Amino acid sequence: MSSTAPQKTHAITPETVAEHGLSREEYDRVLNALGREPNLTELGIFSVMWSEHCSYKSSRIHLKKLPTTGPQVICGPGENAGVVDIGDGQAAIFKMESHNHPSYIEPYQGAATGVGGILRDVFTMGARPIANMNALRFGRPDHPKMRHLISGVVHGIGGYGNCVGVPTVGGEVNFHPAYDGNILVNAMTVGVADTDKIFYSAASGVGNPIVYVGSKTGRDGIHGATMASADFGEDSEEKRPTVQVGDPFTEKLLIEACLELMASDAIVAIQDMGAAGLTSSSVEMASKGGVGIELNMDDVPQRETGMTAYEMMLSESQERMLMVLQPGKEDFAEAIFRKWELDFAVIGHVTDTGRMVLVHKGETVCDIPLAPLADDAPLYDRPSLSREDYKAWAKVEPLGDLPQSANVGADLLTLMASPDIASRRWIWEQYDHMVGADTVQRPGGDAAVVRVHGTRKGIAISTDCTPRYCYADPYEGGKQAIAECYRNLSAVGSTPLAVTNCLNFANPQRPEIMAQLTGCLDGMGDACRALDFPIVSGNVSLYNESKATGGGSAILPTPAIGGIGLLADVDVMATVAFKTAGDAIWLIGGEGSHLGQSIWLREIAGREAGDAPKVDLAAERANADLVRALIADGTATAVHDISDGGLLVAIAEMALAGNIGAETLTAFTPASAFGEDQGRYIVTTAPGVEIEGAVRIGTVGGDAVAGVPLADLRAAHEGFFPALMGGEL
């Protein structure tokens, strides 16, 4: 059914359509949906809602492969964040999202507003945020732009999180030339809510008022969602105006005001204004509720003069929320937001038309059906290479003959100073990881642990992915990302509950990139099913590649995983630090043998070659069960999973954390010392204790590891970031 055409003030040319990121076929779908030509405001709304960032049009069909349910799952994908039961009438609410393109263009504000956006996703659902995490990928450390990008991103994350009063408790950082022209900034937030006070986004109640709260709308961030759905060309610097500007102090006020209002019965539905701002929030609320929506744009709080409806609808100004209230609760709600010195405005109402109608200065400037915007958005099953064809395309060299190390100790010293293994202390010391006084395991361990306030329970949190494995074998890489997260959560003693993810890939219109995406998802799905570790929320970020001067092309496939686990008692928890001289050192999971795609191979042999390590999911589950049991009964005095760098690096990290060395029983080969075989842990116990199925490999004591003094290991391990950043804080 066609609508009466709103007033047109701008000719819609093929160039205009292309500038809005729509293909000719997609524009034909717009014409069919409307029964007429759109005006510029309507075109802009279709543009952002049909962008990859908002519609997942290249990935939705494949995301259905992932397991999303389980007895612990209260709400899976489709809402602002995932919700899992943590007992005692409480729920953990969490999600991870990308802010990659903005962070490359303007690293401080890009990273800061990434933190702000993910915080809103969580407290929108009624949770008080208790922890932030991040997963960062940078290019070559010696790239001329990288120091600026690292500094800006780290300062942005710390600046926003520290000011808003939510601790940043950990994360991960990788370096690789594939990220030279397109860094990745993925932010994760975890919150806690009562299970009977969880809020959802589906609008309902014809005539109910629609309310705008938070900061005023400006012109910052317009076309942010569209920019995040395209690769970088030579003009990336010109896209700076599409990056939003954040205000963490306003966000803190918004958190408190929303939680105060949520304690009442005033809210029918609530949605944060993230990517695509007022457009996505209003469309998603109305479409989920099967209702219509009418907004008066004159009533939208505006920071700048002369704003058009197009600018207001597409602005991504930060710290804003949209609500549907119970009728008659407007004055009550307004009093709360005014108390917190935030804007509050009734800007529309719920209708029964199934349409979005916008009125500005007395004119109808938009009248479009909601179904095509959301439920009927384009969906593509893009061509993908087979696993065999992908392997031929990827050109991963076979491992072949390897050099035998002349000095395992010297290799260890080199690895401890390498970019992917070196201490991240320079980064996490810039984050307030203790605000709130509930952080019980700080950055630097296998997983962070935050106490559930007022209880003995703890939530363990980890972010994980090994992109080099995902490139060499997307299926095994996808499995490994899930398995490593499961392993890290188990290593502190928590029971893994559920996963969020941020799927970072390059251009999905290239069959080899779709092979990476589908392969990783297949591996992730199989691992989640085998480990009873469902995925309850996530984000997809595509077109992460750059044609900019000095940049690479496609990023490595990077399906970043964020997982949480539950500790019944935070006093029954393991850490990585060696505790007491004389403790026995045990290896669970077998001796190392796999050097393909290892850090040793890259840093010592100068090659990226061989297969990714295989992941035995049954062994992962059995070994994790054993480790958790050893922690629960007090047998384990320290635990560390074995990952990048292999066994000897893990031992060195435990030794440095406890400031006490290790005396090992056997001579090491490169494979046994640095192999990255999966499913393995190091556990220490008091002398005389036996672990069935484990191999005793040494004793805690002395002041060296593999003949290398701890002082030398510490200098190597701690030196990389200060040297790279020139002592900058």
C-alpha cells in the first residue's frame, strides 16, 4: 500500500542512493516497499536500517547456526544484551560490541564512545554495570601511525570507564600487520539485575507516550552506522565528523536516573540510542512490539540550531535513551531526570498503524511501513569458498622442517618480550580496575573476577580469540576461540555460563571472506554445543579492510569471544601466581607437540606456517572439569591455562606473578616448550599430593625458569610497552 508522499526537498539521484550505501537492487526494494520515491529523510532511514551494522544482512542466515538456549539462559540474542541466571533471583546481563572504524579515524573518541555504547546496552535492560572488558587488535608496533592509535584507544577506554565509575578489569591485545589500516576495538560490559526487574525493548500500548531522555541531539555521528558498513578508502581522515563524541559524566547520571525510574512501574519499553540513533531505537521498539510510532521532531531536544529531521534521525549523539511510558507517568519520570540534570521530552506516541510517521514544523516528513525496515530487511546468502578452496586461497605454507633451538632459555626470553606475550601492565594501569571495591581478581590472570555486590558469588570474565589460527583454519580457529574462553573461566574456578561475541571480518562480498565467517561460525557452534556454553548476545562487524596508503587489505578473521562464569564463593578461586617453594608443578592435557601457527614459529623462526592446532572438545571439557574440581576442593594452589607461547611461557608467567622460580624435571625441545597444543593447564599442589592423569613436571622454587633469571624475564616481559610508547601515560 502506498502512502501519501511527504514533502520532497531534495532530488533522489543514483548518486544520492550510492552515497547512502544502497545498491540499485536495494533501492528498488525501497521503491516497492513505499510504492513511490522516498524523500531524503526516508532514504536515510532505510540506509541505516539496511546497513550491515544494523541489519546483519550478510550474516543473519549464518548466525542461526549458533546455540543460544540453555537452562541458565533467560534472554538470548535479539535484545540489547544477553541475560543468564546466576541464582538467588539475580541475573548477569552482558554483551560485546565493536567500534572499529571510529577508533581508527579518531582513536580517543572512537574507543570512549564504544565503551559508552556497550554500557547503555546493559543498563538499558535494568542491570547495574559491574565490569568492562575489551579486545584490541593493532597493526605492526613499528607502523608510523600505531603509537598514536594505541595511545588514543587506551586513553579513550580508560577516560570513559574511569569517569563513569565502572571498573575495566581486563581484556586482550594482539598485533599483526593485517590490522595496519583497520584496527579493532571491541568493548564488553557485564551487569547484574534482579530477574524480576529486567526490561525489554518491545513497544506496546496504543497511545502510550514515547519519551526521549539524556543528552541533546547534535550533528555528531551522522552516517556512523553506514560508515561502519563499508571498508576504508583513501578518505578515512575525511570521515572524522562521523565519529561521535562521548561524555562519561552524563552517562553516569543517565545510569542512575534510568535505574531509579526502573525501580518503579513506569516503563513499558526502553532502548538505547546506539548506531543509527533515534532511527534504530524507534524502529526496533515499534517493530518488536508490532505497533506503529509517530514522532514530532520539533520536540526532540537539540544541541544545534536549524537541524533537519534527517539530521536528528541519523545523529549518533551519545548518552541518549528512548522509552515508552505508562500513561500518566510522564511527570513522575520527568522529575527523576530533571533531578539528575538530564533532558526529558515527550516526543511522540505509540500507534496501531505499523508505520513510522515523523512530523517536523507542521509537515509530515516521513511516512513509511516499519516491516520492511526491520523484519524484511535484505538478507543475503553470499557465495563462499569450500574448505578445500579456502585452504588453496589462503596459501598457508606447510610446516616442513623446523630449526632446532640452540638455546630454549634464550628463546623464552625473546618470546616474553614479544608483542603478543609481553606484559600489558602499561595498558591496564591506566584503567581503574578497583572502582566499586568488588574486583577480586585484577588484570593479568586468566580471567577477571568481580564479586556480585553484597554476596559471596563472583562473576568471572574473559575475552579470547586467536586470529592467526582463524586465518589458517577458520573452523578450528572458531572452535579454539570458544574453547580458550571456556578454559580461562575454568582456570579461576568458575563454571562457564554463556558467551557473547564480536565477529570482525573483512568484505563479505568476497567468497574467501565468507568462507572465514562461515567456517568460524561452524567451529564456534560445535564448540558451544559440546561445552554447554551458549551464545546469548553479540555483534557483527564487516568490511574491516583498508585501501588507505600504508594499510594492509583485509584483517585476519577475528571472532572475538567474551565469556562469563559463576563462582559460588569468591574465596574458592585460583590465581596464576606460584605460591610456595616446594609446591609440585603438574601438567594436565599432555606434552606439547604443535608448533604450527605458534608464536615461537613467528618470533624465532620468522615464519607463519603450518596448520592451526586441533581442538579436542571432549578433552577440553574433561580437563576443565578436573581443574575446577581441584580448585573447589582446595587441592590446587595455582592454575594457569597454556595458550600463546606454550608451556614454558605459561610457567614463566606464573613465576613472575609469584616472584618465585621453577625447577623443571626434563629437558625441553621447542615443541615441548613452546607448542600450542590445546586443552592444557599447569596446576601446582602442595608436596606429596597426586593428580591422577596429570604429569609432574617440576617444583616451585629458585629464582629462574629454564635457566633464565627471573630478573631478566621480568625486564623482558615488562619492557615492551614502555619502550614502544616512550613512557607515555
